[in-house]
Amino acid sequence: MKILVIGGGGREHTLVWKLAQSPRPTKIWCAPGNAGIANETLKSNNSKVECIQIGAEDLKTLLEFAQNNEVDLTVVGPDNPLAMGIVDKFQAIGLRAWGPTQQAAQFESSKIFSQEFMDRNGVPTMKSASFQSPSEAKSFAAELGGKCAVKADGLALGKGVLICNSTDEANVAIEQIMTDRTFGEAGASVLVQELITGTEISLHALCDGKTAKLFPSSQDHKRALENDLGLNTGGMGTYSPVPFLKEDKLHEIANTVLEPWLSGCTREGIDFRGMIYPGIMLTDDGPKVLEFNARFGDPETQVYLPRLKNDLVDLLEASIDGTLNEHELQWTDQSAVCVVMASGGYPNDYEKGKVISGIEAADAISGVKVFHAGTTIKDNKIVNSGGRVLGVTALGDNLLAARNLAYKAAAMIHFDGAFSRKDIAAKAL
């Protein structure tokens, strides 16, 4: 079969890497891909994955490419094409595409839609309200004592959330998002949520419209700097499984969230086929959903897929076909840790085109895989082209072993301005 993967980040490199291990694909393309993806080889015939220079949001050209090349399965990685309705467009002309429809993708593309759905359907969440007026948003934030999260309603590359601890901070955040439009049109409306404390975890569940198959626990590190300081990013590293969350407890938490969510989808006629990924805060009052994502997490994918024993092609097809109940997810007992190497200045401005060395040496370590996120080829050399550049990922017999191996590999890779957090998985140990 012929597969097209859409996207060019670390998540998509991991998806391509896993799909290429299946005996089923005979050809894989990735649009637009990156320098690491272009190095992957198919297990079935040793052919190279081919990166094609079509942007992930150029739906018309992607559709034409899939038609002209008789693509059997399209796998959509990023949130923007899903929000734009790429799956609907492919399905309309009889092409198979994995990911939620535009209606279902609203769980991520509109924080207000998602919050109101949770309130209607009894999904545990926190006190919140949505606003199109800055003054009304400020009044509500003041009611919360300024302790709140101010969220741009639309997509903002994982960065559209400002955490506030005082009324002054909340007022500044609302101005930044709604008046200054720091996150563009995503800030036309805001959601203001009460700030709750606890331990944050990432849940992932593969869905087929009726069934949700739970992935193991993982924990992301969103802030740019050690000890959860600095600005919010798309994710600076992650690990799986979470040692303080035993499997029975994970399933209990998941059922508290996913059962009312699935029932609500059925009631409201939302046929969700794809990956649902709620960010959850474990509080003294039980689990609370902070927000939903409607695709694989990045960098969570980088620790999940190396642990997954199943053929990913089979699972994605079952998700499309509504036959997930026929599959049992199987996982290695090993732990996985991913350390993100980022460009100096990220998540603010950063310089591109810095030559990267040491990737091959790091990749050669047994148990290590370096997933590319923001890389490209320039003058026959790999250079950085994005904020998050590499996801240095390691498997180990336990969390400490995996962590040590990931940092050993990351230390072998160099480019000007590179930085990474030195405390990924530290809290868990």
C-alpha cells in the first residue's frame, strides 16, 4: 500500500519511522517532511521515504497529489490541516485519511467549543468563561483573584496560553491576546479558566467513533526552562510511563474523563475517529481536563511509538473503519525519555541555518533514536529550520536508564545556540 504522511515535525518523523517498520507499505511520502524523515527506509523493500515540498496547509495540492499517486492511506499529523477540514475533503472524493473531521477537530481548534462541550456533558473540568470583550474578560479574571489561565480560543502552535497569578498579570495577558493579537486571529475570543494546582499528565486514546483505546501514561514538560520556569512551548521533553501512576489508577482517571466525553460525542452526533489527547491535572478533587487536543502529542509521540509493539498501519486503519474493538494495544515494559533540543531564543525569535553535528553518532547508540523536528538540508548539511529542532529519544529498562541514555546522546549533538532542559523526568525520579 502507498501512504502519505502530512506534516514535518518530530511527531511526523516518529509516525513515518513507525509506519515504515510495517511490512504493508511499499511507498511512503511525507509532505513537507524534514531532513530526518528523508533518511528513513521502508522495511518491506528498503526504499527511501520521499519528502515532497507541499505545505501541510496546502490542502488543494495535497489532494491532487494523493489522487494522482493513488495514495491508499493519508495520515494527518498537525492540528491546522485537521481544523481546516482536510479529512472531510479527502473523504469527499473517496480517499482514506486518518484523523478527525473538521467538526470533531473543534475539540482542539476551539477552546471555547471544547469547554462548553465539557460543561454540557459532565466531563470534569474547572470553572471558566469565554469572552469577546477584553473588559468582561478582565472582570471575570478579577473574580478569580487573577489566578487564571488566559487562553486564545483558536490554534496557536501550543503557545496560546498565558498563566497568571495576579489581577495585574491577567489584565496584561488579556490585552496581549485580545488587543495586541500576540497569537493572531486565534485571540479574537478568549477562554479564562480558574488556575488549579496539581500534577499534570497527558492522556492519549485512539478512537474509532465508538471505542477509545487508551495509551500508557506520559508526562510532558511545557515550560522552556528547568523547574517549569519560562514561557510555554510546544513541549521540551517527555517520558513514559509515569511511575507514580499505576495502570489501574490510569484507567480509573481515563474512565472519569473518556466515558462522559464519548457519551457526549454520541449524544451530539460527533463521530470522532483519530487521536484524542486531553491534558489532565490531577487535583485533590479528582482529575480535571485542562484542554483537549485532537491529534498525537508532540513530543509524546516520540515516547509512545518506540514502546508500541503493534503494527501502526493496522491500528490507524481500524480507527478509520470502526474496528478498534478487534485490537489489543501491546507495549514494551521499557521506559522511554525524549529530550528536546531547541534553537536559542525559542519560543521567541531564533536564528535558522545553524549546522548540526553529532546526530549520526547519537543515533548509533543502542536504544537511541534521534527524531528530527525543525531540520532541513542546506549545502549538503543538516541545519536547524525551526524552534524545536530534535527529539533525542531513548528506551531503557527503567526510567533512570532511559533518561541517562537520552542525555548521553543529546550531549553528542551540537549546533550554535542549542539548548535543552536538564530536568526531563527528574520529578518522577
